[in-house]
Amino acid sequence: MRTVLLSMIVSCCCACGGCGGATSTETTTPASDETAEVGMGVIIPESRAAAMVEGMFEPAPSGYWTPERGQVVALEGAIVEFLAAAAPEGSRLRSGLDGYQAQYIGILRDEREVIFANFFCQSHVEDIDLSLVSVDDGGDCYFTVEYDPATNSFADLAINGEA
């Protein structure tokens, strides 16, 4: 099922040329329909989530929600340890996420709130609050994972392939 998912979200070719340096972002208080910056990326509001991920999940989520800043901070605090164990041998993901950005989208899986996290190297990405970043290839410069804030656990790690 995850291979099908990946083939459905790809839309352009990778031209990143590697990852740039890490940057820090200020957090803001979002209005109900505005994107909020937090940590490594942006929280996509419920009002725009469905349009951003339309057609990429099989089966489709039963709904959408807006993750809270604290939930994303917890995700970011736990993901490095998760990737150190779950990423393939030799992957740069095993040593941290410097130079990555992320999009955080709240999806409902059988009424359970899960955060879909879309990570990518930041060297060439702009306007991450407007559309989902997705590419063909690019290797571990692009990956997705789902995070359950109620259990502080990850599932469905998907790392792009190499061209």
C-alpha cells in the first residue's frame, strides 16, 4: 500500500543538489485558516488540509484537523531517535535532520488524530504553506511519516527512491 501512496504523491523531478544548512523559525499564533510556522516547518490548518493531500491516501482519511504546536514540538523531539533506528543503513536520516523542512497535516484515521509529516531538504523549496512538496526520486532528501500524538509513536515511514 505504501508504494502506491508514493506513486500518487510524486509530481516533479528532484533538482535539490543536496540539503542546505538548518534554519530556525519563529513560532506564530495561527488564525483558524492560516498556516502556522513551528520548529522545522509549518502546520497546515484543517481548512486547507484536504485540498493539499487530495487523492494521495488509500484509503482516504475520514477527516482532517489542525495539529497543535505542542504536538508538533513533541513529534520533532522524537523523530530523530525514531529515524536513527528505522531509516536504512547508510541513510543521512540516521544522523539527524539538519537542513530539512516539514509540512504537518492533521488527518483522521478511524477517528484517531494522526499527524502526516512531509519532510524535504530545504535548499530549493518555497511557499511550503501553499502546496504539498512532492517529487520523484531525490532519495532521503524526501520522506513522509505518520505520527500519533496520543501514543508518541511513528508509522508508515516512506523514503523516496534514487533516480
